[in-house]
Amino acid sequence: MTLLETLRKDKMTAMKEKDAVKSGVLGLLISTANLKTKELHRDLTKEEEMSILSKELKQTHEALASIPASREDLIAETKAKIQVIESYLPKQLSLAEVKEYIIKKIETMKANGEEVPELSPKNYNRMIMTELAGQADGKLVAQAVTELSKEI
């Protein structure tokens, strides 16, 4: 079952349960996924689906940061939206888990006789982000690489 099918099914359930927040978020995700599908003239890959979810999550986090503290109702609604979006993303990795992944990646490259580039965000962000799509934020990967470069 594709993400789009899952979202549609869950939206119907949310509408039956009269869950306006979940229904609204799912409607937004469905329309974004449909638009991307029409732009590409093909079904979305898992990476593209995760990209859509990650982008919406990031935008919702930014919206939460811009809400004044006095608007507790909006803050609660935005946090509920974040929970809905996060429920469709794979578990997010911690900084320690990302560091561990990078170390294993370097060890694998050395074992295969591949050239290991200098440990800097410039060299590793793209490589690691393609493998951890949807599981780690770009800022987190950059932070992990920077910290590892100081430790090693």
C-alpha cells in the first residue's frame, strides 16, 4: 500500500471520527502528494514520499516556533498536527545513532578499499542524507559530522 493510499484510508477514518485536525493534516498531505505525482507523471518513490512528509513536518515546526506563547490553543493544535505527520514518518534517529551510522559507513568504506573522504559536512551530508532519508534531519547529520571530525 502506497503512502497516498494509506493517507486516503486514514482520512476517511478521521472524517468518520470527526477528527478535524487529523482530517485537515491528511488532506494537506494528500493534496501535496497528488500534486507531486502529477508533476512527475508517475507514482512517487518511497524517498519522495518521505521528502514530502519531512518538508511538511519542518514547515509545521517552523510555524510552531512563530506562534506567540499567549496563543495556547494554536500551540496545542500545531503540536497535534506535528504528531499526525510524525506518525507517518519512520522513527527519527538521535544524534548518537547518526554518529554511530557515520562511523559504520566509514568502516565499511575502508573495508571495501574505497577512498574515504575528509570528515566534513560538505563531503558527507549528501551521502548520509540519501541513506537516512526521513530518519534524520539535515542539521542533525551536519552536527554529527562536525562533532565526529573534532573527536577523530
